[in-house]
Amino acid sequence: MIGRKRRFLVAGLFNVAFASFILQILIYFQLLPVALSTLAYQLIIGIAGYVVYGKFVFHSPHLTSSRSPVRYCVLNILLWLLNWLGLRFAGFHDINQNIVALALVVPLAAFSYLIQKYFVFN
């Protein structure tokens, strides 16, 4: 049996790669304000992630309960806020937002794993 962290990593890599690609396009072409770009990113990760992480990573029996989806939404709002704040910080200090967006992936993923493990799907 593949460990939970490995399943999270594999599922997360696919989910984040796809959503990050969209985020990079939105930021590069300035199709939306940064706040909306990161929100779109979070929505993609959130919708796909809830099912994938809950079912295949954490094997949660609570996917259809009212508690887990609410907690997962709170987590995603918090992740979106942290992502947006990081990109705003970069913008204020003339740091390339694309690089910052990529740099934020690992710490936000680690934070997400811990919150999902101990708060959302336990």
C-alpha cells in the first residue's frame, strides 16, 4: 500500500501542475487581477482536490457529511488568502510574481496536507 504522504504528493502534483499552469497564464497575460487569478487557481485545486484527497489519499468516510466539505472550504479560503498575500507582497516589492507563485507551492502544499490530515478528513 502506498503511504498517505506519497498518495498526497502524486495527486497533488497532478492537481497543482494543472492549476499552476492556469495561474501562470492568468498572471502572465494579466487576464484577471491577481486576487481573482489566485481565486481561480484555488477553485480548481479545491474542487478536484476534495474528491481526490478525501477519497484516494485519506480514505475518508466523511465526504458526504456536512463537516468535511465546510472544513475543506475553510482550508481553501485560507490557502487562497495566503497565496494572494504572497503575490501582493511580491508585487509591492517588484519581485516577479510568477516566481513567487511557484515558490509558494511547496509551503502551501505542506500546510494543506497537515490541515487535511488533522482537521478535514480525520
